[in-house]
Amino acid sequence: MSMDAAEQPTLRALLRRRDLGLRVVSAETDLPPDAFDRPLRWVHSSDLADPTPFLAEDLVLLTTGTQFDVDTDVGVYVDRLADRGVLGLGFGSEVHRAGIPDELVEACARRRMPLFEVPYRTPFIAVARAHSEAIAAQAYARRSWALDAQRALALAALRPRGLDASLAELGRRLGTWAGMYDASGSLEHSHPRDAVDAAVLDELGHRVAEVLTRGLETGQSLSIAGDAFMLFTVGRGGQLRGVIALAVDALDPEARTVVTSVIAMAGLALEQSEQLARSRRRLQTQLLGSLLGDDPAIARRVLGSVPPAPVVVAVTGDAPTGALFDWWERRRSEHGTASFLAESDEGLTMCVSAADESLLDEVADRFGIRIGASAPDSYDVFSRAHAQALTALRQRSDAGVSRYADAVGSSILSALATDEARLVAESRLAPLRDHDARGGGDLEGTLRTWLEHDAKAEPAAAALGVHRHTLRSRIAQAGALLDIDLSSFPARAELWTLLHTARD
């Protein structure tokens, strides 16, 4: 989290202390823009010719110059300090020598390191003490800020939309964008609303979905299009309730404490919501029983409304139930999409209007799950539609939607494809396959393409890259080899069955 430079212990803050009487020797125009405003860890003093083994990064070194003799290479001395990460050099004048050596001024200017004079009347310990006082003041201010922020967040949590208000207060206190994603990876709250570009938010949503899918419980830092974010999960591993995202690259301990309190409040609020959701899901499971009795009257009375008929019934057995309920609830609140969801021994049952059937594909893609979907029908035959959905689900082995209308044809052919049926089909197709093997042709492939194009010459010829007359000649030749009149529908249906039953 960024803070105002004047609030931090910096070299500029030291130089502003009139009681110390420090005087800048370096020309500020020759220094990096932030040379005086970098966070300063400590002030150390040493007259060693090479003090770098005893120094940490981000400190200011004070020296009286007793190590500088005729054999000392001052340039090498300054190079060592700069390479070690020293942020500035203070020279105590009038202690061992009058003024500051010119070669030291030149070396510091070359390495763009701030150089200042510490007057004789100011002991080095006074400079170090002034800096330690600044560190203590900053720590006190940050603790006070954290306590004040936590009080404000506690009051925000008592408002009507407590979680939303708490997140908005967190964003204000940190001075940055804050967002809350639910268990499905959808952005539920965002403050300020337009502070982050839409494309960045979209990519951030994908990253959040990955975190939720992997079930991580820790905070993560990431960068999207140059914007830094930190992600904090809400809930326990395997039962994550959501993710809080902040547009920051780092947080100090006090800010982390404040964020942790919001995570705790969010977890409590979401747990209470989850308890209500579980009660609602139990009710919907009971209502599913009445729908499976082909009677929607009870469901309509209890819920007030159900998706308008004709409806599509869908079933999935491997869905993250809580996240899926959250996703459908968001569709209802934001788009008015009517849906019915219920858990049962067969899996999670979803019911939507036939007009909203395409949402099933979106759900399958988003959650990477298998879904079986029925043909559109009325509530009077809900049990039949549910059975169709289960049948379609059994035909699906990977993520996606299997629709009953597509699955039923292949399932019938699979049921008919016994060893005996395959033997018959291969025997019937043998003359065709022998001809292709001897002559290097592909009459079998031609027949498949022709039948896939509803036995229409023009599109089939285009798909094969041949003239329609050539296609008709091949069809006639194949019919003669198989002793089948392919001008009739029964013959074409028989051929289609043979081609799908025989082994390739």
C-alpha cells in the first residue's frame, strides 16, 4: 500500500530536521528523482575503509573520513557503498579534516548518491536517534491507523449490506480498488466500480477461477497488463467461499491485519448465507420429488414460479454444488433467468426454459463438468425428461453437454452393435471393401459422406471435391457391388446401419 512520503522515515525527513543542521552537498538535479524519498531502514556510522560486510541495504552511512589517506581510492570506496545499496553518505566535517574532500563529492556525483554534511556540533548518535524516533512515530501511526480502520470496518459490517459496505470501507482505507468474488468466480462487489479496466477485470476473473478450482488458501500476488493485484481466499481448503482482490503490489503488517479482519467478517457472512442456502437446497430437493411425480403445482406454490414451459431438464454428477448454485443465483438476480436446481442421489438436477438452454453449455465450459440434457418438454412429463437427461449424461465421458436427441441415435446403434451384428455388417460390406482394397478407391468413404449430407448430390460432391456426375457414378457402382437399390429410403437406412455397425 502506498503512503505519503512525508509520513515515512526517509533521508528527506532527516534533512528537514533543523535541530540536526544537516546540509546537502549533492546537487539534486544530478540525483535520481526519488533519491531523498526512498524508505530508509537505518542510520549507521563507520570509518572503516570497507564497511560493506557490516552494512544492510537501504541505510545511510555516516563517516568522519579518517579512513581516507593518500593511498585511498575514494572512487572505489563510494562504488562499494553504492553496490551494497547504501542510500546516502553523511560526512562529519571538522572532526579529522576541514570540509569535504573534493574527490568524495565527485565520486558521489558519479554514482548519483546523495552526499550531505554533518556539522561538528551534531553527534552521529543524534542523527541515528532522530531516525529511530521517526521509525517509532511511523509504527505508532500505522498501529493507530489499523485500529481506526478496524473500528470503521466493524461499523460497516452492521449496515444492511454489511459485506458490501465492509469491502467499500476497506478500499477507502487502503486507498485502492477492492473486489469480492463469490465461489463461482463471479465479481460480486467492486469499489470503486470503474477503477479497473474491464479487460483487466475479465482476466482477473479467470485468475480467480483458477485459484478457486485449485482450492488455495493463501494470498497471491500477480500482475495483469502492468496492474498489480493481491488475492486472498475466504473459507477453508475444499470449501472456499470466495476471493477478495486488492489492486496493490504489497501490504505492510498493519494493512494485512486489517485485510485479515475483513476476510474473517466475509467468511462469517458467507457462512451464514451458506446455512440459508443449504436450507433452501433441502427444500428444493423435496420439491424435486413432486416434479418427478409430474406435478408442478406444489413447486409453483412454494417457490412462486418455475421456469416457463417448455423446459429442458439437465443432470450433472460432478459439479461443485455451492459454486453452481451461486452462478445460477447470479443469473437470476442480474438477468432475470428463471431456473430450478435440486440435489438428489442421481446428481444435481437443473431445469431451465428451453429458451435458456444455451446456458447449459456455458455452465459446462465454466466449471469443466459433464451435463446430460433432455429434449424440451412440459412439466406433465418431467420424469421422462429427467430420465432422458440421465441417459444423455451416461453417453458423455468428457466436459460438455450431451443432449438426448443427439445421444439417443448413437445409443441405439451401440445397443445393436453386437458381435453377431458386426459380423453381418462386415460380411455385407465385404464386396465394397474388397473393391476399394484392390483398386485403391474409397467407395465406402463416398457413401458415408453422401449419407451424412442427407443423400444430396450437390453438397456431398462439394465436400468430396468431385463433380456431381462422378459422385452419382460412384453411388451407382457401390449399389451394384452391394446389390442394394440406394434410391429408396429403407435401403439407405440399412446402409447407414451397416456402416456404423461394422468395424472400421
